[in-house]
Amino acid sequence: MAGVYKIKGTLVMMNPNLKGLLPSASLDLFQFFTIKLINASSNPIPAENGFRKVEYDEECGNNSLDGSNMALKEEKRLGEPMCKYVVHFDWSNEMGIPEAFVIRNLHPNDEFFLESLTIEGIPNLSSIHFVCKSWVYPDSKYETSRVFFINKSRLPDDQGFDQYVPRDERFDDIKLLEFVSNFPKSLISNLKSFVKAELVSKQEEEFESFEQVYDILYEDGFTFPVPQPVLDAFAAKFPIQIIWKDGRVMKNLHEKCLRVSTLLQSPSSNLNPEQYGDQTSKITKEQLQRNLDGITVDEALRSKKLFILDHHDSFMQYLRKINTETSRRAYASRTILFLQNNGTLKPLAIELSLPHPQGDQFGAISKVFLPSTQGVDASLWFLAKAFVLVNDAGHHQLVSHWLNTHAVIEPFVIATHRHLSVLHPIHKLLHPHFRDTMFINAIGRQNLANAEGIIETTMLPQQFCMEMSSKIYKDWNFIDQALPNDLLKRGMAIRDPNAPHGLNLVIKDYPYAVDGLDIWAAINTWVQDYVSCYYKTDDDIKQDTELRSWWKEVVEVGHGDLKDKPWWPKMQTREELIESCTIIIWTSSALHAAVNFGQYPYAGYILNRPTLSRRLMPEEGSEEYEELVRDPNLTFLKTITPKYETFLDLSIIETLSSHPSSEIYLGTRDNPYWTSDLRALEAFKRFGRKLGDIEQMLIRRNKDATLLNRVGPVKIPYTLLYPTSQPGLTGRGIPNSVSI
């Protein structure tokens, strides 16, 4: 063949069984693979071209083994050798550009991890990169050989060959090692039964005082790193109330419960009245008027100053089961809050409701509790707030966290792997936002959300946790997951073309919304720039067969229970694709960061965020009521999460709130050669720079003393949407994906 020359390929791979072996002892294993380049042109590659010779990396010297020039260059990967191999191929200009390669593992037993292949030596071309990051198992385990593609995006009609989509969804080695070293702690491993038995045998199941909570959890017993400002606040006798004086710490501003109240009439219910009777709120205007700082209820409504934290309907449907079939005791709750002139919220009334003792069809039995600072009324108000927080903690973990991020994103992960080639531009766009999601969800189902697992043990609904989450999913709406739509739907914003991001926030100092809209806009711009590189018109979208198959599976299979909902995008226009991809990336990154990585910083002090309740409100004349009068703190402790469940809860949220050292954050990729398209690379650089600018802007906001909700009375700044973070428990950082 005329014009034949040598091109050089550098393979980077690792075999887990090589740990501790000398290079000379491990070389034979890598005699058992072959590699063959593939082009996308009409000119065939000669059949004899392929694995030619493997030799030392030039930096490592040159030795021979059994007549072949072969050597290893070791790189650190958890102490195991990551090896570089140099492969030479015969090539000619007629063959064009290699755009894929086939690799066969001929070893009878061992797999190896293929990190990358880099091709050099083709005239007038820079290096060609194949980013692999995949385990290659023995050839006998595959029906066809493994194929890897160049770091270049192509639409389906322009790909030129069949695709193979590998599935490599497990944690990388560094993250796995860190996770397994921490996770037994979060499960308390085999000590769970021992710890429980010890507490029972010593009659030490209950916390006896607030001071003992501190001593056992953070001094003498199990140690958890609660932020020092929280401990300082405790030492200054500032417990519990911080959850109400600071709208940010109360968490409802992060979650999706808080909405503008429509209190021209009493708060309504969406439950079927034929099944659940009258569920209308018993809160009256007269009760609210007492603490409205001199304005009327109607004036507060007109000026959008009344809000409701509504945990009524979702809990009412399960109260009869919870209160009769479990050891828990609970209420449905409604909490009305007032927006003060300084921009912070204060609670006006709490309604606690139970199903009618004669049957659900007779409606709800409700009691309303009002703020008080003296006597038994203050103790009742104190306890009523605890019941609201228990509901909020359950809703947060089961809905805001598990359902609205982990669960709903999984069908997109599966459909992407099944229907979008690794060459497809949307696969390249979304793939980093699916990193480790399948694996962490599998761990969650096996160890957290399983029967009698951590979630059922520590959360209010107990064995009804997943059933409750599934029921709420029926009201999930993909389009509403867009942050602007979410804020509009909850009445937290008003459309205003002259306002930043086209929205006028009802609560100006709303950290999640203010910071989130900046992040959302940056993601949306990045997606728009990227999509525009490959889809010039709406017709390009309509003609993309892979895209149609992908979206069809997402809607009809992945979210099949909701497939007939009219709000699903039809995926016929560039606008629909851009909006959908922005929602997917937002959900996987910023939304998950906002609801996950603050769990321990805000809830690591169990008195601040109890997770279950075991007694109902004490009735006047009862022994429990007399105890409340004598020692309201003891009544509080006997009502909320006891020791064992506290140990479990705090240990798991500590793990969930921590970043591994291998975390990959929004605006970054694990490989700079993820694409060879210069337009896409430049757009991605702009995205990264924009996120850096946003982070500096958020830091400045947190220093603004007029923005009281950004730090709260315990002076903990709102950092959950800072894009970057160091490893560990930081309360900040937006990873690319739902990966913990």
C-alpha cells in the first residue's frame, strides 16, 4: 500500500489484580488484548491492520520482554498501577481519520479498566482523543466486541457506523473507597442491633435534657461535626426558635412547600370531599390579625405578605395508618407566615389536624395554635412547631430530595444510554450529569429506602415512606421543575420583563430563588449555545431519529405513569430541546445540591430538625399535660426523635452531605478532551467563567448586612449554591450529577 506510515497510539489502562505486582510479573496479562482502528470513510482499513507492537512510553526507557518492546508507566490510582502502553499502527492518508476503535480482551478471566486512547502522527492533525473510562471484560462475555468513539459529536445521519453504548455506572475507585469507608458508619453496620440493645438494657433510650443531647452527640458519645455557630447558639440558650426566626434555616424556602397564601377564604384542600369530607382550614382571620404588625389580613393578602407551609393533604391521607399501625403519632399541618418589613418571615398560626375518629368521610378534627411567650401556651406553641418540623423533615427527604431529584432523573439516565449514541451531541451534553446516579440510587434502595431501612427507621411515615412518595409523584410535572416555572406556580414570583431573569420575586431576600435564578440562567445559556452548534433549525430536531426514540422512552416508559399528561414537551423544536435539557441539568446539579448538601449543616442538631414524633399534643387534664407544665423541654424530648433513631439519622445525613475528593462540579469535566468541537469547547469555557463570576457575586451577597435571610440569627451564610467546594462536609458546591 502506497504512502504507508506509522501512527502512534497511547493506551492508558488499569487492571485491579496488578496491585502489588512488579511490572515484569504483570506484563503477560496485557499480551491478551488486541486493538483495531476504524474510520468513517468509504475507504476500508486493511484487515491485517490492528495491534502491531506495544512498547515503553518514551519517558520510561525501553526494555524488551520475549522479543516484544513493552513496558509500563505506573500512575497513581488508589495505589493500583495505571499503565500506559504505546501501540503502533500502519496508516495512510487514504484511510482518512480514525473515529472509533475495537478492543478485544482475550484474557480468560480478568477485566481491565480502559481510561483513554490518544492517537498521534497523522499529518496536519493534532492528537485524536478517545475518552473511554470503562471496564472491558473478557471477550467471551460479549456478543460483539467493545467499540469506543472519538471525542466528537455527530447527529445520527452523520455517524457512519453502528453504535455500542457501554454502561459504566459505578463509582470511580477513589469515590468508592471513600464511600465504603464512611457508609458502614452511616449504617452503624453490624452495630445497629447492638446499639439498640445497649440503649434498651441500660434504660437510656431517651434524651433527658437539651444539655444531654449536646453532650452525647457532640462531646462524650457519637461525634458529629455540627457547625460551630449552631453550637454557639445553643450555648447562648438559643435553641429551637432559630428555626422560626430565620426563614432560611427553616428550610421551607429551599423546598417547594412555601407558596403565596390565598387566604381571602380559609386555606383549601385538594382531597376528594366524598372520601375525606370537609378538610377546610379552621384558621380564622381574627387569629391572624393578632400579629400582623398593624395591618389587616386583607391588606396583607393584597400586598402578598401571607404565606403557607402546607403539609396537610399529603399527610392527611396517611395519618390513620401512621397513628394506628406504627409507633409514630402525627398530624397534618398548615402554617401561616407573615412577611415582615425587614424581609424575614414570622409564623402567625399553626393548624394541626387529625382524621375524624368516626371515619375519613367525616372530615378533619383540627386545632389552631398561636404564638405565645409565656406559660403553658408558650409550651404548646413550642411543641406545635416541632410537629410542623417533623412533617417538613419527612417531606424534604421523601419528596424534595428522593423523589424530585434521585428518582425522577433516573429514567433520563436509562433512556440516554439506550437511545443516544455516545457520539450524539445530546449524549455528550447530558452524560456528565448522570455520573454515579444509577449506582447511588441502587445503594439507596438497598440500604436506605428498603423495608425497615434507615429512612423507615428515622422518618415519620415509617413503613409508608415509599408509598407516600409514590403517591405524591402522581402530581409531579416535568415543566414545573424549571426554576422560573416553579417559582411562578408557587406564587413566589411574578412575571416582569424588566426584572432580572424576567421575574419579580415576592420575597426579595429569598436566597434559594435569587442565587438559583443566576445558576439557572447560566445553565440555560450554556445549553442554548451548545445545542445551536448542532441544530440550526427546528427541522434538524424533527429529523433526529435518536432524539425521537430517546424522548419517546423517557415519556412513555421511564415516566410511563404520566405519559398522557399534556404538559410533556413534544420535542419538535429547538426551544423544547433547550428547555428540557436545562431542566435535566438543573435537577441533576443545582436542585440536588440545594436540597442535599445542607442537610447536615442545618439538621445535624436534632433539636433543630426532629424527624419523627411519638406522642400527640397533650390534652388538658392528662398526665402528659401536667408534665408539659412542669418541664416543657422534657415533653419535647419525649415527643421527638429518640437516641437510637437520632444516631442513625445524623450519621446518614453526615455521609449524604459530604463531597468526595473526586467530585466533579458544575462547569467542569473529568476530561478536557470530552469533545473535539472547538465551538462547544469555547461555549463551555464561557459557562465555567460565568459560574465563577456568579460565585463571587454570591459571596458579596452574603456580606450584605441588609439581607437578613442570607445568614440568619446564627450567622450561617447561605452557601448551598456556591458552584465550587473542597472535599468533605462544607455546605456548598454544585456537583454535576446526583451522585450521593
